[in-house]
Amino acid sequence: MLDDRRRVTVKEGMARLPGPLGARFVRVFEHGSLVAEIYAPLGNDPQTPHTRDEVYVVVQGTGFFLNGAKREPFGPGDFLFAAAGEVHRFEDFTDDLVVWILFYGPEGGEIHAPRHA
């Protein structure tokens, strides 16, 4: 699936799970610094901090997202951001949890720039 296509479906990604060595994520797209994966953890989320900024978009499932010191509920359609190096994981989530993961930018994350209105 890592080709020049510009459309990847959740169904296509899910068909490739589990990934190598039983992994609950699979890479489905790459372009420049962008890497897209499908992630469907079962039971627990063993993630450790990543070296790049990442975004999650919840496809299905509910639970709580621990992100640094914050723990917030999430559900389908939610957008969740985790900065490079930040402790984060899904907790107390339903068995049907599926999310898109988008890694992007340089190692170490992007520099925080002032927000413009």
C-alpha cells in the first residue's frame, strides 16, 4: 500500500492487521515527512513517547486519552494531538477502537510558533 495512491481506506488498513510480529498498527501511506498508520489496540495501549509530532483521528471507539498531564474522553471523529516526546496513550477504551495516526515534521517535533488569529 505504500505507493503513489492518494486514497487509503480504513478497511484496507484493517485488512493488514495484525502487522509484523502481531503489531496492532500498520503503515499505509508516506509522503515527505508525513507517515499515516492505522492503529487498533486491543486491551491496552503500550505506546511510549514518539520522536515526531503526531495526530490521531478517531474512526471508532471511545475511551480516555492521556496526553501529558491531561486525561480527556474521546470518541469517533475526534482529533487528538501529541507533541514529540510527550507521554500519551489510550486508556479504558472500547474493544472496537480504531484510529488514524499521522506522524509529521522533523525528529524532535516542530518548534512552537506563536498562534495567529
